[in-house]
Amino acid sequence: MKIKSRNEVLKDIIKDAKKHPKNWMAVFGRDRERLSHDYYVFNPSIGIYLLKEYQKNPFEVRGIGGKIARNIDEDIEKEITKFAGDFGIIQGDIRRIIKNMEKGIHPQKIFDAAIKGKERNLGLSIPVRGQASSSEKSFSNLKNTLSNKQKQLDSKFEKIVTDDGLYDAYG
């Protein structure tokens, strides 16, 4: 598995979503041992991505991730759909959004166009959408099922947060 930065993983997911726009799913949860927010994002045609991130400070989110599996077990899909709600990855071009607002386009119209999948030129799009679960049970089951495949990612994440001082006690 190739470990990439948070932004590189998101770009990979968005690129895959352009080829396979339907059937995306996700499971969100907390890795309390490593103090990370974990996001499993997957599609039956693509595989499973894992993104681990943390809030370094109020202005910066840091994280890494990678594709941890090429196939999705049917049991995983069934588990997710039991507790699923909607999710999406939003892409925005702030300059374009501001320019359109200055032209008199209401922010709600920009948002509504993105929800409907129209008018990318307004500055906002949602290239990845599907069902997601934040059920602790779903998260634990998925984490346990894939634990062998994510050891390398967990180890790299621990090094990054250790270097950033996340595990240091305040004194």
C-alpha cells in the first residue's frame, strides 16, 4: 500500500468517483488509541480507502491515508447500509464562489446547484456522494476486519503525530 497525504487521498477518491459515480459508501469513526478521526471510503468497483486525520490546531487538519483493499466483502456492505445516512465530498473554488456572489448569485443557489450536480462553474461541486455510517458497531467491525491491512498506515500516522507533539503531556 502506498501511503499518501490527506489531500492526495482525497484527490484519488475524487478521480475514482469520476469513473464510478455511483455506489459510494463510507464509515466514520474515532481511533481512540491513536487519537485520530478515521474515514473508510469505498466503492465496490474501486476498493477501500482509509483516511486518518487529526486537528493539529484550529487552522490545520493533518492526515494520511491510502487504499487498503481492492475488494469489499458483502458483509461489510450489508453492515454499512443498515445504519447509513448520506455523505459527500465537497470541492470548492472560493474565488469563483465569491465572484459569483459579487455578480448577485445567492449562496443558496450555488449550494443547490452543487446538490443537484449542476453548474460546476458556480464554484461548488460534490463529486463523491453515497451512504455513510457513523455507527460505532460498524466502525469497530470494519476496523477489526481490516486491521492487518492498516498496520503500516497506523504506524506512519503515529510517527507523524508523535513528531507534531500530539502525544506529549502538557507540563
